[in-house]
Amino acid sequence: MDTVKSGSTQRGAKIVIVGSGVAGISAAVALTAAGFTDVHILEATGRSGGRIKTGRLGDNIVEIGANWIHGPSEDNPVFCLARQYGLLDPEALTPENQTMDVGGHPPWVPNYFTSSGRKLDVECILPLQMACLEILDESSLFEGKEEPFPSVGEFIHSKATEKWGDADTVTRSLVFSVVSNMLKVECCVNGTHSLDEIGLGAFGLYKTLPGLDCTFPKGYEGLIKNLLLELPPDTVKYNCPVRCIEWNDTETESPVVVECEDGTRMTADHVIVTVSLGYLKKHHSTLFRPPLPLHKLHSIQKQGFGTNNKIFVEFDSAWWDDDCEVMHFLWEDENLLVDKELDLQSSWIKKLFGFTVLKPIERYGHLLCGWMAGHESEYMETLSDQEVTQAITQLIRRFTGNPILTPKRVLRSQWFHNPWTCGSYSFPGKGCSLQDLKNLGEPLPTTGSQPLQVLFAGEATHPCFFSTVHGALLSGRREADRLISHFNTSTDPVISKL
């Protein structure tokens, strides 16, 4: 009888999930698989996927949002699901690919170009690049230790000046242009305007998984489509933005009320909030009634959230080496390791570190993906397609020394001005700690007669995989497991042993 009672109570609980990104969908999949029958996802837009968004440029499939499976190995649930759904190339499935541990720095074959139109010898630059990576790796070792500087950027500036400050003018100019480029790369990796915004002590919280990063040949959205097939029909309600979540700690049958923008009010036993940290930063004061507890608000403020945009550029033919996988654009006038307050209108393009080459050529043709983070990236979103194309064309002509190179097509992402994401992904800000990340994922309330009314998931709530799709997916499963465990233990203590 007790088992039946537990099951029926569990199946009858009404659960509303806010957001149909990978965190929300994975939570719904886990809950329905466990027997919950009253699970609904409210999605503000007309599509599922959130920051997973696949698009097209001509005949090519491109990722407007999430790009790679970072660390495709057995401990990565995104990789395991993609393998299960048959979404990956054979190379990504090999044991060699899964066991390769690159520490977050894929061994891509580079090309280097300078602002005076020269292509540099890779062998000349690689030692400098490796020295930069050593400094970067050193900056991740201060978790739980005394911090000599408050930010990663200040630490790198100090180390680089200490190492190369006394070099001759020519060497120092080259070194600092390489370091400057590396800082731009890391701004994209971390989704921040400047590494001065990333806390030195918290930088090491992010953990990598083994495996050489891989992509989805037919698009990342294939993962979303397959996950949705595991849900009952009509689980997701689209074009339904949530205005306010009213929660309390009283003895009521349905303690939470979700009010949508169209005025619809629905009651729920539990609500799982999966909105982006960027959205939460901007709207928490109106999204929750009563307001969030102070310690959670402080952690929301301390955790960073920034913008990393892509600019896809297609050509009729390649002007880079056949084996090139990434190209770096080195500005020869960037020989000072300081963040300058620049005029965005005239210099935004300088924040683009270079391009990754989409491969294989048989699939993508001659297609590059440029990367740009921070305020310059946000400004880029305000420009017309024609202005972006013109700036990219001038940049490439300058760095290659080829005055007639002309892109065939250009397509860019615009995540900062997307009202439902307000940026790309999270990073640990200055003064941020592991406790702050845990606070972000803490449910409300944690005690009392009606606990777990509001739960939180999304990449920013994962303590070591923040900014990743697998972090988002695991956070959704975590909150589903929290509810499953709650019903199993609260209804019958014996149930967890069965």
C-alpha cells in the first residue's frame, strides 16, 4: 500500500518548468520517466532549445548558439545522448577521441596574420603561445588560496610584464600582441568583456572533461528534437512568457502561482526556473513575489554573465592553409597590456580574435567562424548586416594583404539583444566563490511545511560545468532528482530502500 501511495502522490504533483532549453527539457524528461504525469514547460518563444540554436548560411548548417560538445567522453551526458541518438560522426565515437585530455585547449593547427598584412611562421609564434597558456593555467590554481590579485586579467598582466617586460622593443611588441590576442580568445571562451572581470580564486572552479571537442554534423538542435520526443505531446506551451512566480511557505494545496504575460494564472506544487542568469539579473525583482532571499541575490550579482557572438563568413575559395583549423589576427599596435577605453564605433572590430575553420571542407565548403566577446560584441549587434559585412571584408583584406578578397555571405549571432537570454553564458566574477554557485541552485524554501516550491536549473547553477550544455543538462536532471527524492522520502521512508 505504501508503495502505491507514494507512486500516486508522485504522479499527481503538478510541476511547471519555466524555459524549454536543455535544462528545462532534461528536467521534464527525468520527471516523466519517473512517473510524474502533470509536467508542463512554459516557453517564452516559439521554439525549444534556448541557447542551442541551429541555423543556415546558404547550404551550410551553422550553430548560432552552442557549438561543441566539450569533453565528449563517458562522463558527459550530452555526448552519451548524442551517441544514443546517432547524431555524431564516427571519429567522435572512437576511444582515442574520448580519452584525449586537452585540458580545455584543443590542439588546433593555427595560422597567424598581422595587421600589416603578413602571415607569420607558426614555429616562431608557438613558443610564445605555449608560454601564454602556461600563465593561463597557473591562474586557475588559486581556488581556496590567498589571491595575489582580485582578477585573472590582472594576474596575467603582471606575469606577462614580469616575463617579457625587459625584452627588446621588437620582441616585446610581438609578445604583447600575442598575449593580447590570447586575452581576446579567453574572453570568448569565458563569455566576458575582460578577464579583469573574472575572479582569480574562482577561475579554477571550472572543470574540463576528457575528449576532443566535437560537433553535431546535422546541427545541435538534433539533441533537442530527440529529447522532446521523449516527452508526452503538448508538454511544451510556446509563446508563453512568465511575468511573475508567486511563492510562499504556507499550508496550501498548490502553494505556487505562475502568472503569464497574457494574464493566465496557473497553480503548481513545484516550479523549476531555468531562465538564463542574464535574464535573472535583469528581471529578478519582478519575476519573484516575495523577492528572492538576500544571499541568493548577492550570489546572482557576483556571478558574471557576458556575451560571446559569432560572425560566419563564407568564401568561394580558401585563402588559408589546407590544414589550418584556427587563425589568429595579431594587431601590431597592441603592445601594451592594458584595457583601453576605445571608441566602439571605430574600433569594435579589433576585439575579434580571428576565425575558426569549419571542417570538413566537403560539408562546409570555405566557411569561417569569427569570435567576439564583450562590449564590442554587444555593439556589433546594433549594426546593419551591410556594416558588419563591410567591416569584416576590410579586416580580412588588411590582415591577408589581399585587397580583393570578398566574402560570399556573412551571418552573425545577436545574443545580447535577445530579450530572453540577455547574453551568452556565465562566468565566476570577482569575489565569486563555490558557495555562490551553490546559492544560485538552492531551492526555495529549503525547509518548512511546503519546501521546494521554486527550484533553479541552468548552466549558471552548476558548480563546475557552468557555461556548458552538459552543465545545463545535468542541472535539469539534478532538480528533477531533487523532486523525485522528495516524494520518495516524504511519503514513505522505506521507499528509498526498495
